[in-house]
Amino acid sequence: MSSEVLQAPLVLEYPFTRSTGPVIGAFLTGLRDGVICGIRRADGTVLCPPQEYDPLTAEPLTELVEVGQAGEVVTWAWNGDPRPMQPFDRPFAWALIRLDGADTSMLHAVFAPSAAEMSTGMRVRVVWRTEREGHIADIAGFEPIPAVETA
Amino acid sequence: MIDVAVVAFTQRQEAAISGESEVEFMVPLMEQAKASVGLTQSDMGFTCSGSSDFLAGQAFSFVMTIDGTGPVPPISESHVEQDGAWALYEAWVKIQCGGIDTAFVYGYGKSSPGSVRDVLATQMDPYYVCPLWPDSYAIEALAARLMLEGGHVSESRLAEIAARSRASAASNPHAVRTDPKSVAEILAEDYVIDPLRPSDLPAEADGGCAVVLATGDRARELCERPAWIRGMDHRGDAHTLGVRDLTSSASARLAAHHAGVAGDKIDLAELYGPFTTSEHLLIEALGLDEDSTAVNPSGGALAAHTMMASGLIRIGEAASRIWRGDGDRAVAHATSGPCLQQNMVCVLEGD
């Protein structure tokens, strides 16, 4: 029996489009316009990024609110060896970021020069892409706010 | 409730199984499991499998593996796009519905043709998270820092878990990462993604496993000391990382409560913790005392992480230790999703 391994090309396709709906759609449209939205939960707290249903209670959510474009790093991990398709081709930090006016955090990249420049609780602000299309990557990432500006 | 026991188990795990398709390596495993208790496919009241078409890169790939069971005459079967542990859960529920006294369960995955670390980004939120392609190590590293900085765990505790896994895996022929390392050696490793070191990460593997379940007297006929399933429950946390407390596992705690883990002493625990951080959280959530419970005597998923099978392998590892008399009461755990999002807990006992 031959030990040759048969090979053939396989292209995975997703050949249809989906609507993003009234909440995720509003968030993505907001990004295109340079605005970041959250959504208010029954207890008054703000979920950002917004969801159509409360992830804990499953209640439908409808009250979209604008949140800030700066916030706090809740946790981070230094990505010294960025992988293809990630937000930055140089080392960067992944972080969960709680934006001002929001009570939950979102995942994105922080462009810091080294792990030594990263700390939990540090302030960061959004870096917008110039060409925006209503996609999470309209946010290029976040940059540290120098302490002198924060003070 | 109908008494159900695990009576047969086979597994294969290797760093990469090249040159064999999933069906090719599963057929002998499935045959061996059935033959070990003198059964054939036509004896099985129900058959259920767990695998991922997405991982296989082919729609309905699992149907070819069903063909591999020898389903002639036609069989009653089902499939879950989940770890085989969830297939076992479905089979257990099916048995509780009555009318059958045996079931055949298997799970398998072959992730070596791609980079599973990156592929797992696709299980995240498709609008907010997946397009950024955060790999599974990065996601766990975010939880790890919260745990470390919050004082929930120390780096030396994580290194102890890694060292124990390596030491236990040395006697497991199916483990992939078996070279022993001391805590000091592990702490001297460079970070892969700060704050996680190589020994904190799962040793990825290809492979699968097969299990036979049987009820009451049928189980006693087939197995000298059946491993009875005394409690089983599965629960999930929110998909959104930002709304969860990543320093504990609420769903694992709830599943352990409903499975009855706290009812009596636990001699051994097989936990599906892909990372040292996840194993630490599971020991806490299940309320295990490492002085009286042998945790992951197989080395666990750190020593061999086979997508879609590692959970069912935990059940098989725990059951086979009960057959051998290594313990009387065991807990097996399976997980799925980022940062222990979904958890299943199964309590097994010998007579």
C-alpha cells in the first residue's frame, strides 16, 4: 500500500450575509461614525459592547446609550508574538477595557511599547481608523493616556 | 432513576496522528471498546458521538464515522457538535427514557492540521471578538492576570499544578507531555504570553475515545466492578467575557452541586482544565481537598488535550480507576468554550 498522503485544496466559504439587528447593528454603525454605544440593563448599569439580551437574566435590552472613548484596563496580557490577522503586527497587549460610562469591559488591543508600560487600572483611549466601515476593527486599538494628561 | 455504569473505555492520543483520517483511527478504538465487553454494534441500544465538523473542515464529517461503527442493520444514533462528554450525557438521558440497557459513546478530534490555538478564536462572539483573532492562550492569559493580581492564585501554585501533571503523565501511555519538570524549572520558563508559561498551556493532541454504558444487571454481567454514574449535571456561564467573573467558575460550582460532589469523600478527580489556571479554578469550584483526592492521576488535559474528546476521556479515566479499585468514588469533569464557559460534572462510584 502506498504511504503517499492524498491532498486536495479545500476552501471554506460562508456565502451569505446576515443582518446584525437593532443593537449590534447600532453599535457597528456607531463605530463607523466614531461613536461607541452601550446598552442600559434593568439595574441601570451599562453593558458595552451592547447585547440584545441581558447575558445574565436574558431580559430584552433596548436603551442604547453613548459611552466614553477612554477607559480603564481591567486586565491585560502581553502578546509578544502577534499572529496573522490580529490587530497589530508588532508586540501589543490584549486587554479587557471598561470605557467611561460603561460597567462591563470589551476586548481590544492596546498599543504600548512594551509590557513594562502596561498595568491594570491604567487609562487608555480609542485610536480610530481613518477609513471606517461599521466593523469592530474600525477601532484600530487603544493607546495609553500619559499620566500627565490623566492627572 | 435507572442505574447506569461505564463498563468499557478505549482511547488514543498522540501529538499528531498523520496519515490517518479520523474514521481510520476511530474504527479500531470503537471495535476494541465493544469487544472488551463482548458486544457488537447491533447489541447497542443507542449510539451517540461528539466531534466538530468545523475542526474537520467538512460538513457532516461525523456521518462517515457513524459508518465506521458498522451500523447495519440500521441503528438508533445521535451526534453532538460538542465534546464526547456531552454525547455521554445525551446517552444517559436516552437510557433514563427506558427501553434500552446499553449505549455506545465516542468522541474524537484532529486539530494538528491547523493551529488550534488560533482556530479557537472562532468560538468567540462573531461581531465583537472573533474579527480581532484573539488566540485561546491570549484569552486565558487575561483571566490568569485577574487571578494573579487579585490574589486568587500565585505563579508558584500554577507551577505546582504543571509539575504534578507532568509527573502523573509519566505513567500514562496516552499522555503527550510526559517529561518531568520541577516547580523551579517551570518558573524559569519564558512566558509564551505574559503571564502564561509553556507549562501552563495544554499539550495539544489528536485522537479519540470510546465508552460503553450499561444499566443495572447488564452492567454487572459485562464488568466485574462497574463505575456507576451517581450524578451528572452541566451548566454554562455567559458567552461575553466582560460580564463574567473570570476569577471563579460559577457554572462548575453549580454543576458540582447538582451532581452531588459534596455528598461524600472523593478519592480521585479527573478535571478537564486546559490551563493550570483552569485546573486551579476547578479544584476550588468542586471543593476538592488535594490531601484526600488524587487530582488528575492521568496528567489531565494539560498533558494531552484532544479537542472534542478530552472531556469524555476524563470520564473514561475516572471509570477505569474505579474498575481497578484505585478508588471508590470519583468525579469527572468536562469543559467547553473560552475560560471554562461550560462545565459538566459527573460523579462515579464503585460498589
